[in-house]
Amino acid sequence: MIAGNWKMNKTPSETVALLKELKAINPGKVEMVVCPMTVSLFAAAPLLKGTEVHLGAQNVHFEDKGAFTGEANAASLKELGVEYVILGHSERRQYFGETDETVNKKTLHCLKNGLKPIVCVGESLSEKQRGITNEVVCLQTKAALSGVSGAQISDVVIAYEPIWAIGTGMTATAQDANATISAIRRAIREVYGDAAEQVRILYGGSMNEKNASELMRQPEIDGGLIGGARLVASKFEQVIHY
Ligand code: PEP
């Protein structure tokens, strides 16, 4: 899977223009996912129906409905044709008070409503320097998955995104990314056994058309979550064709 996180970019009309370009890409065996802003999903969905481009959102609330001003629920995303939802991105954890607890609630809410969560986990620079990367990401993973059943686990995607690598141009080495993702898979295996092999674990953090092929060669890395390289169709295409 190669998923593009568009963050707070592209108005609905700009979304349509970019998707027209992206639709022309032949993804081959790669599952291609695009995650525009919530307000642009309405414009994106009809354009992607029946194509090989899958639609994702960048957030969802964890309640079915009610007095939660400014939020969107999973049933509405599902009705629009959304398939995936990015959860717990470090920008949401940093700026919008997302916690392991809310990420867990949102994960369960997505699965209950037939949406597939892309759960982001990752260590800060100081946690990396203190040598506690695996502890941090495994804890985040287990917290996010609390209450997820064995039948649901294969619908979950994890994105390992070291915070210090997001939008900085600094990428984890392919070997380090592979080792951390391997630790995450072991943590999933402790709870879900062999089903851990069905969970796709992506790498994200300054992944681009230049380093994608080395990262994707690693046995544990099942895909990429792409920020910076997602808004230019030709660059995204090069990542898809890593
Ligand atoms: C992201 O925001 O999920 C991300 C990976 O960003 P970038 O590729 O720009 O580091």
C-alpha cells in the first residue's frame, strides 16, 4: 500500500484536478490510497468510484453522532465511499490533543462501521536518542488495538512514522525502519498470533521517489504513508512504481 496524506492542502476543485492526474496512474500490484481533507472527500468520492484509487480520510470522531461540533462520524465517511481513515497522526497528537485512548476509540469506531484504520505510531527525537523507540511504538500499537478482535485485525493498517522524520527530509535508514516495524509486528503477534502477518505495516517520514525503493525492499515494510511527495502526481507515481 502506498497512501498519500494530503494534510490541509487542496480545495475541493484542486482535489478534483489532482485526482484526474492520479487516476491515470497504473498502480500495478500496489494498493494506492489518497487521503484528502474532509471537506474535499465529497468532491473526490464520485471521481474515484470504480477506479483503482482508494479513498481515505485523515480523521474521524469516535461517537456515532451527537453534540460534537466540527466533527465527522464514520457512518458519514462510509456513505461517501471512504475506505480508510488515518488515525493518530503525530500532527493530531501534537496539535489536537489526540491520545492513545482517543486513537483506540477511533480505531474501534472505524472497524465497527466498516472503515479500515491506518494507525500512526512513532517516537520523538528525544525518545530515539534515549534508545526507547521500540518500547514507545509497541506501547502505542497495543493501546490503539485494545479491544480489536482477531476477526478485525487484518483490516488494520499500522504506519510507523518517526516524528523526527515527518516533513524534515530526514528518513529512518531502511534497516532501522525495518527493525522497528519488525518489533511492532512482534507486539501484534503476542496478541493475535499468526494474524500479525496479515497486518500491513507502512513506513512514513520523508519517504519519496528517491528512497522508496530501498525502503520497500525491506522484508517487513509493506508500504508507505507519504506526506511531502503526495501532491505532485509525477512524484507520487514514482513512489507507486518504486
Ligand atoms: C506524514 O505526514 O504522514 C508524512 C509521512 O509526511 P512526509 O512524507 O512529508 O514526511
